Amino acid sequence: MKSHLRTASLPALILLALIVAEPVKAEKVDTIEVFADAPIGPAHGDAQRAIGNAQSLDSDDMTRAGHRAIGDALQDLGSVFSTDATGNPFQPDLFYRGYSISPLLGLPQGLAVYQDGVRVNEAFGDTVNFDLIPLIALSRADLVPGSNPVFGRNTLAGALALTTKTGFEAPGLGVVMSGGEFGRRSLSAEYGVASKDLALYVSGETFREDGWRDHSNSRASRLFARGTWLPDSATQLDLSVNSADNRLRGNGAAPLELLDEEGRDAVFTYPDETRPRLALVNLHGSRKMDGDVTVSAGTYYRRNRTRTFNGDGTEFEACEQPGNVPFLCEEEDDDEEVVEDLDGNPVIADDDNDSATQNRSYTRQETYGLSAQIEKPFGAHRVVAGASADFGAIKFDSDTELGRLTDSRGTVGSGIYVGESVVDVHADNDSVGVYLMDTWRATDRLEVVAAGRWNQTTIELRDQIPDGDLSGKHRFSRFNPMLGASFVLVPRWTVFGSASQSTRAPTPVELTCANPDDPCRLPNGFVDDPPLDEVVTRTAELGLRHRGENWSGSVAVFRAVSKDDILFITDGNLTNTGYFDNVGKTLRQGVELGVDWRIGGGFTAGLQLTALTAEFRENFLVNSPNHPLRDEDDEDVPDASTRQVSKGDRIPLIPRLQGRATLGWSNERFDFGLEAVGRGNSRYRGDEANVDSEKVDGFVIVNADASVKLLPQLWLFATVENLFDRDFETFGVYGEGDEVLGDEFEDARRFVGAGAPQMFEAGVRMRF
């Protein structure tokens, strides 16, 4: 396949001694590649002089065959990989430089994501729903590395700035239709039209699949429209509307023993369904004024209503103590507690309520905000100053219904709801920030960037249940600085470096689920908990890049230390039960290497490698009740579920090595490509103490694609994912298999997210 990455990395440090001796020549550069260096306004940072290893994707990169959502496209970038905790292609957990960004509650969110200047991290958990972002409507994606404070909260690893198309830049009609194995079919269309001062762009996407796993059918639909008005040569106004209505089924991890016995497509329990509905309206504009001053401003309203349904095993069983028979009980260490219904009556155990639970939740997140930015040159300085205010109103409801398991491990409700499971909480998540950035062209070769941002986040929780104890107010504020520089050694060769700091405040979901003595089930079961501290991350980066006509590349070394990092610690029989806690310092450091070549004769090649160390830097105790090495009968261990995490232990799910290699060939009619993606092994979630000799195995898989131009406006294409049909896993967590599967699965403690098998897809692309 073609390699369109704006940057990659190059293992060429040995060439440095040769090139620095060359004199600097007045070489004319035909084009200047840009990237987004601020959250609002057009992309205007010079990519060759970026102070970090910035990467970009254009529209062709993001919409190539096989990409269903922006989460797929981002995995073409260096140091980005995914884990498949849900089993749904629209809900990957992405990791960048060891920090996660995910649609799932329970992962610390380490990336800020913007769409046309609108922050799309959700208000409840800072999560990002990749399925709601209009992939075909995107013109570019800029991944800005480092703890860049200019982009606000959650930029522990960096920020992602997404820009949509206008009718000026994407005129005409485009249609893509495809179908493939496991009932996969998709249709997307876009249309742009423009006059001298007005333009309109509209797009729509729909996707359906039966899913390669059992009981995993899904659908996704997205609509986007953007109108642009140029009242004069100095002014631009844009109004865009984005909507989505999806139903995603991903039935989670399954025990290794179950996959061996029933096949890779087996599911542990089902259904697990998420149904988000999005509405977004965004008005933004810019004006160039006298003195080369550019003013940009915007306001938006965003609403996401999400319903979830999770069919699962149960932690309830018939009471054993004589005084509690014949009721249903929840075991509490050596004691048991009788389960009561919504009216406070004890529940009598029977076959209809003692083997499953059905967990429902409804989350309404409404966010609105405004932002403004002014940019002005002062001699050799380019100064950018801005401010933003985002206000989030959240309503969260959840409950748990008792039920039974079917023969295929589906769930059937009994109509009886657990009284203590009911949650009804309202929350406000408000954030304001001001920032200043100065880019100083000290000489023709040296550029220095200094920036800082002050943020204040206020979170208020209001329990709607009488005598509830979730109410509280939390406030976090901090000033975060950044300093960096780039130096042109010789034309096309630049050395860069930076030091930066950013923060993320604990989210409402984390603040209400932070008690190790009372773990909760995500996204249900919140309790009154001790407060959490704000996470502070400091990142240093040093690198070298080259941009040439036939090859481009870079090498970067980075080190990020997070203080008071927040971790979701699994603590219960179910894999989604646990609590959040500050675990002290954590470290992510590594080296990024890679290169893109235009070899000649129509051939291209690319290579990306990342060597990464992700580890805990302080000692702490962690509960892991489902750990395979747990010995409940060991009298020398007071609490068999407690493990000691030591400084230097690896953070689960993050491999030490990951890479991607591409080889492509194309001419005027044909395009063919191969891609190999691989990574090393990783620790199971729940093995923070690093005592399990079994790990989630590393793997290498190969993908292929091809296309042929039949007419100037018509292309046929085909893709094969996992060309050699390799069995592999991307995710691992500890659980308790015998509670659902029976005593023959007593040792089934290692649950994995199985990778997709070989999948073929073909389609047609038209452009008029």
C-alpha cells in the first residue's frame, strides 16, 4: 500500500557526522508542510521545524480500504497500537507512547482530541468515541506529541487535531461501496459544491456487519455537513453539523480455555451492547486584520446520549448460612449479605435469578463552550494567545437486574432489580483555560518555542437518590509550561527537542469509584469514595528529522514521567469490577525509529519501530483476586488477593517493542500493497506485580490491499486482513471462568481479546 505519512523515523544517527559538515545553502523549498500547533484556527506550524516528532495523515490515508473509523487510521502512525478489549472494531483501546485513549471507562485517558477546535473527549470520563467521528469528512489529522499544555487537559502523551473538509477543497461527488466476509457491508458518500464566496460539503456513512464472533452484529451511521462563507478575502465563517446513531456489540474478553474448546469466535457471556447517539453543532470563524493579526473564535454545542446493556455472570448465589436460607446472598469475605430488591424486600433464590445479571446504564452528556485565539507577528516572533471555556452537564443512571444464563451463555432477566445497584447522579464538569505561545525565529536555522497554559477544572456531583452519598465538589487548577527548539543542521535536516508539562484532572467516573474496600462495576455501581489527586506529566523529547524528495524520516527519544497516575485496579470475580487509585509515579520512555522511501519504478516502502519502557516507579499494594497464582489455602498469606507492586514492574498491556513495515507498488492503473504489523508480549491486566510467567503473546500479522482503475472516475479495490490467518491476542485480563462455565473451568483465569481472523473485503470507489 502507499505510504502517505508526513513523518516517520530514521535510524540514521551515524549519518549525522557526515551531514553537519556540509555548508548551509540557500535551497528553495517548493512546499512547506504544516501541522496544527494550537487547538483552534488553521494548521500553520512548520512541520520541518516542529519541536516534537509530529505526525499527520491526509484524507487518502484515513479513508483507504479497510479503515472503518479514525481509530483504524491512527494505527498507521508511529508509536500507536491498539488492544481489543471489547471485540468490536469501532471500540479499540488505542495507546500512543504507552498512554491510552479509549471509548471505555476504566482506562486513564492520556490524549486530548479536537475536531475543528471542539474538544471531543467526553465529559464523564474523558473517553473518546471513535465511532462518532465522521471519517470520510476528515481532511487531515495531526498528532502532536509531548505533554503539550497549549491543547489543555489530558495531553499527557500529546494531542490529536482533526480538521474536516469544506466544499472548496472537496468539490464533486464521491461514493464508496464495499462488502466482505462475516456480513460486512458499508456505504459512504460525500458531495461538495462551491461558488465564489459560498461552499457546502455533506457526507454520510453507514456500516453493518454480523461480526466474526458469535452474537456480535453491529451497525454505525454518521452524517456530517459543513457550510463555509467568505464574505471577503480576509474572513471565513463555518457552520457544521455532525450526527451519529450507532449500535455496537462487542462481547468482551473470553478465557483461553473456552477459545480452545469452542473456537476463536466463542464469547464468554452476551450481549454487551453500546448505543450512542450524537448531535454536534459547531460555529467557528477567522479574520485577518491589519498588522497581520489573525483572530479566530468558535462556539459549539455537543450532546451524546448513550445506553449500554451488559449481560454478565453474577456475584450472587443462594445463601448458605441457616438464618439466610432460602434467600439470595452476596458473599463478603467470610460473611454473606442478603440481596434486597428495589422495595427493600429480600430476594428468594431460584433458577431464574441466581446465574446472571443484566446491567443497564444511560448517560447523557451535554457540553457547550466557546474559544478565542489571536495570532500576531512581532518581528521574528509569532505570538499566539487564546482562551477556552467548556461546560459539561452529565446525567447518569444505572441498575442491575437479576437473571439466568441460557445454554449459549446469553442472559434472560427475571424482572427483579438489586436495590443497592441503582445509581442516579448528576454532574457538572467545567473547565476554563488561557494560553500563550511564542515562536521565535532566532536565526534562519534556529527556532525557539515557549508556551504556557493555566487550566481550572471544577467537578460537582449531585446524588439524586435520597440519602445518597455521592454528592461533592472538586476543583483542580495548575499552570503548565513548555519550552522547545529546532535547529536546521543543513537543508532538509533538523534537530529538535522540547520539555513540557501537562495534567489531567480525575474524571467524575473516577471520583465516584475510588474505594478499594468497595469496588464498583463499570459503568455501574458508584459509591462514596476518597478523593483522587490530579495527574501531572512531564515529558522531554530529543530528535532528528529529514525531509527529502525520495525519502523522509526521523528518530526521536522521549521520556515521560507521570506523578499521581490513576490506575483502574481489577478487584472482583468479574473483569469489569474494581476501583480507581493514585499509584504514584509511572514512566514511559522510548525511541521511535522509521523511514518512508520512494524507491523508484513505482515502489514505495516504509518502516516504523518503537522501543518502549512503561513501568511503575513506586511501590504499592494491589488487589488481584482472580490472579492465577492466588492460593486461598496458603496460611502464610494474610490476604491471598493482595500483591506487592515494586518499582520497575511493567505496566500491563504495553509491549516493549512494536513495529510496522509497508511495501507498495503502483502505476497509473494499479496499486498493490503489503503491510506487516507486529508487537512484543505484554502483561495481563491484573498482573501489575509482574509475577505471572504467562503473558499476552507477541505477534506479527500481514495485511494486503490492491486496487485497479477501470475508468478515470471508477476504481475497484480489495483488502485482506490477517492474510495468513494467524491466531493472536491483543488484550489480556484476569477473571473467574468457572462462575459461568462450571467447575471444569476452575483454572480458567486468563481472559484474552482474540484478534480477528483472515477477512476479505472488496468494493468500488467512484468520483465525479
